[in-house]
Amino acid sequence: MLGAFKRRIVIASMVSVILLVTGIVSYLVYYLFFDLDRVPKGELVLESVSPTEEYTVQFFRNAGSATTNGKLAGTVLHEDELKTIYWAEGSDAVVHWIDEDTIQIDLQQDELGELVLLDSRTLDVTSETYDFRNDE
């Protein structure tokens, strides 16, 4: 009877360790590869303040390399808290405030000296994010 009890303790301990390790690995994968606040910022190319002056949206250009396109990171500053809300391939963006907390982002790419519209997105800066890596 004591042997069966010890076996249950060992099995429960092993299951607990496996679940703990799986949770830690899952968090590390998310943190290292999918967390928008870890994307490189680069050079500030655009700053836009909301109509109520409550939010400031900033866009940073990451130049890329010979084999990768440049990317834009969009951040929102609210009450001294900076949060990345946008990450996409492109070289320039135009921001239009639709209301006090909603923006329209027109993503553009420099093609032979002309800016070409690549994408247009509407985001609520309080709750929404966009990451091009999640597109299908």
C-alpha cells in the first residue's frame, strides 16, 4: 500500500515538473519571438498627437538589410507609458486620427522614388495591435 502511494507522488511530481517546464518554454517563445514591445525601434520618422492631446503615436523606421525589407514600428505614449501597437513591412506611414483614440494608418513603401500605398489599417490605440507576422 505504501508503494502505490509513493508511485502516485512520483507521478504527480513528474507531471507538475513537465507542466512547469512547458509553461516556462511557452512564455519564453512568446517573449522572444512575438512580443511587440521587443521589436527594434530604429529612427523616428513620424509623430502625431491625438485631437485631445491624450495620446501620442510615434513611428520608427528599421532600415532592414540587403535581403530584408524595412519595417515600421508604431508606438503609443499615454500617461508616460509607451506601448508598441504596430509592426509592419514598409518605409513610411501616414496617420489620420478618426476620433480621440482611433487612428488610420496608411502604410507606404518607397518604390523607385515614389511612395506606393501598401496597406491601410484602423486601430483603437487603447486596445488593438497589428503585427504583420500574424497575417496569413
